[in-house]
Amino acid sequence: MAGFSTVVRKKAVRAATNGVTRTDTDNPASHMKNIVILISGSGSNMAAIVRAAEREGWARRFDARIAAVISNKADAAGLAIARAQGIATEVVAHKDFDTREAFDGALARAIDAQAPTLVVLAGFMRILTPAFVAHYEGRLLNIHPSLLPAFPGLRTHQRAIEAGCRVAGLTVHEVTVELDHGPILAQAAVPVMPDDTADTLAARVLAHEHRVYPQAIAAWLARPAPATPA
């Protein structure tokens, strides 16, 4: 697929944490399932995932690790959180590219340098091109702040309140070309209070996101590997 060639891990890559050039044969973690998390802002869901991975022993249970956190914004607060945990970080600024396709191509190259098993969108505020989504088919996850298929897209909390919903929630799903319509992996319901505003509802939903997203990722990692054709 043009612009989305897979990086061969035997080639040297530069570690974002310290600039040291290494190869896979030098990297004791190269056999692990690498998770790459994409963020655009505070990184609160990313931080919850990192805490869960450490607390629940994902390295031992799933042979998995958070390999890198990548942002499209250099000032994303979540980058400092990731670095404080010793996680490699990288910025691929969308403003540096003339087209969405060019940005997605550069982003894919940064991701593929980590040989990812799973790519996690955690507050990554960019609509991805079909070519990018296809490149990571079956291993690209997102969390959306509504009970899909209700309220895809933006302004989910305000729309739920305006519609008179008594229950809102969140959905973890695989990403497909159709926005917010991929296979659902997990959901959680959150009551809408009579005096809720979009902000108060969003804060309550976010607290549940921090619990459910790591659970859904752990369940994904625990799935048996697809059978190899005879």
C-alpha cells in the first residue's frame, strides 16, 4: 500500500527516549507485544492504561509493554507523563504536512518503527485516512464517549442531554473506515443526572473510561492468536 510500507525491524531505529541507535538484536524487549498509544492532549486515558499495565503485570501475563506514546501536538501534556514513566515519546505534528495523507504516512512510519502488535487511540483528535485504518486493520482500538451506535462523532454529551437520554456511556471498539462504527469490544453505561451539563457528564464518563479502556485492552491481549493456515 503506497506510503504505508512496513518498517523492517532489523534496520536500525532511533530510540525516542535517548536518541541511541539500536537494532532488534540489541533490544531485549523486541520479542514482546508492543503497544503504541496515540494522544493529542492531557493523556489521561493513556496514563490509566500505563498504570493498569504496571499494576496488573501485562509484561508477565501477556508478554506486552507500552512501547511508545506518539502525539500530533508537541505541547500535549500526556507526553511528559509518558516520559516520566520511562516510555519513549515522539511528536509527528500534523501542521507540518500539507495533506492528511502525508501526515498519516509519516505517523504510520513512526508507529511501525515500534513493530506494534496493537495501536491505541487515547484522545487522538484526528480523523484517520482509509489507508491508515486499513494498514492497522484488526489492531487499532479507540474509545468513544457514547454508547455506540448512538451519538457517533462530536458533542456526544451535549447531544445525549438534548435528546433527553437517562443513560449515557462509553464504547471501546476496533477502528474501521466508517467513523465510530467498528466492532464493539466493551461498553459501560453512565446515568445522566437531571442537572447534568455536558461538562459534568463528560467528567463522570471519563472516570469510567479510565477503568474500562485498560480492561478492554487486556482482554484483547488475552485473545488466542489466530490459527496459522496449514
